[in-house]
Amino acid sequence: MQRDMNDTETVKAQRHIHWDRIRSAAAAVVFCIIWFFPVYWMVITAFKPRNEVMTATPVFIPTHWSLQNFRTAIFQTQFLINLMNSVIVTFVSIIVSVLLAFLACAALTLYRFKGRRSIMVTILAIQMLPGTALLIPQFIVFNQFGLLNNYAGLILAYIAAVLPFSIWNMRGFFLAIPVEIFESARVEGASEWQILRMITFPLIAPGIISTSVFAFIAAWNDYLTAFTFMKDQSKYTLPVWLASFSTPTGTDFGGQMAASVLFSLPVVIFFMIIQGNMVKGITEGAIK
């Protein structure tokens, strides 16, 4: 009798777990649909002809697939020029900010000196300041030094924006490295630069990659700073170019959606590359 009761309770528990899994799976499916729908709508709108884009009744599957919106976005605008501007500014900002964050973290975690804690607190305080609050002071300073309307000024602005977070993000990876590794390397006669290049860099490769991802997102998606600092339209970046489809006379929704797809493709490609390198970096760090 007792055994039958235990079997019944086990069956009820299994059914309860089964229904919990079904509810969890259903919630995950609903969440994915809600998350994916804007992306789906952007892509299909980019391929719709104009009469289906502007119709009052939503068209979820285009009856006629057209590339006219992409032709408009690429050949009737300064897409290629603005793409080149974004690539130059973004990747230079990533390289410089990650390099500076790497050296700053190495100094702040591997070495003991007076004022180290104060520097970290100052970096944290700067990170907490909103970017829009610093935009006007930056504009005034950059204008005095002649850094407006050129790549150097925009790159410096992006580096200043992402560097505090990059230092704090990468600092955790430095703190996770056992101190004995560096002591053993010094005993073996390795110089400080050799330790940084041959030991520290492979071990914190995942941190460098995650930091570069943040720097990429911040620089690639920025609109306000680029629009404020750049006066010449030929030096606009892609976010500013994307906003050019909305004019006082109306908005070209088809062209804007095609431009959004083109704007998103480099991000997808970048993350596909980063994903493979992240796994490789973790493996190399573990081996080292």
C-alpha cells in the first residue's frame, strides 16, 4: 500500500515537472516571437515594393519581392562614403580604447603604487556621468583645439566614452589571474613587457574580446556625437545617414528599412567573427 502511494506521488511529481517544462518552453517561444518580430518586419519591409509599404493593411508576406529599396539606399545616397567613415572611426576607436584599457588595467592590478584606489574611484565616477551631459563641454573644448568635423575628434570622443567601462570590465579578468604566474615568470627572467605580451594577453583574451564588443556597439550605433561633431555630410557616419531618410516632406520607409538592414549586417558579421575568436581566446588562455 505504501509503495502504491509512493508511485502515485512520483507520477504526480513527474507530471508537474512535465507541465512546468511545457509552460517554460511556451513562454520562451512567445518571448522569441516578440523579440524577433521587429527584425522580421524590418527585413520584409526592405523587400516590399512601395505600394505594399504604404498600404493601410499590414502585409506580412510580400506578394512581390523588390530590390528597389536597396538600390535607393545604396546608389541614391552617400552610403559607401558614410560606411567608410563608420568603419574607420569604429575600428580605430576599438583598437585604441582596448589597448589603453589593457595597459591601464595592467598598471592598476599588477603593480602597487600610491593613489591606485583613488584612480579607480575616479574612473568609476566618470563612468557614471551621462554622455549627453558631457556633450556640450566636449564640443567647446574640441572646437577650441580644431577637432570638429574630422576623424580624430570623433575618435577621441568615442574613446573617452568607452574607456572607463573598458577599464572596469577588463579589470575583473586581470584580478582572476593568480599572482604566482607573474612571480614565476619574473623568476625565470621574463621582462615586464614579455609578461604582458606572452602571459597576460593570452589569459585575458576573453576580456579583451568582450570589451571590444562594447566599444564596437558604442561607436557603431552612436548618432548624437557624430551629428554634433561633424558638419560636413560627407563625413557623417551610418547612424546619421540612417536618419536622413526622414525629411520634413516625408519618410521613405522602404528605403529606411533597407538602410537599416545594411546598417545591421556589419554588426552581425562582426559578432560572427568575434564568437569564434572568443572560444579560441578562452582555449588559449586555459592552455597558457
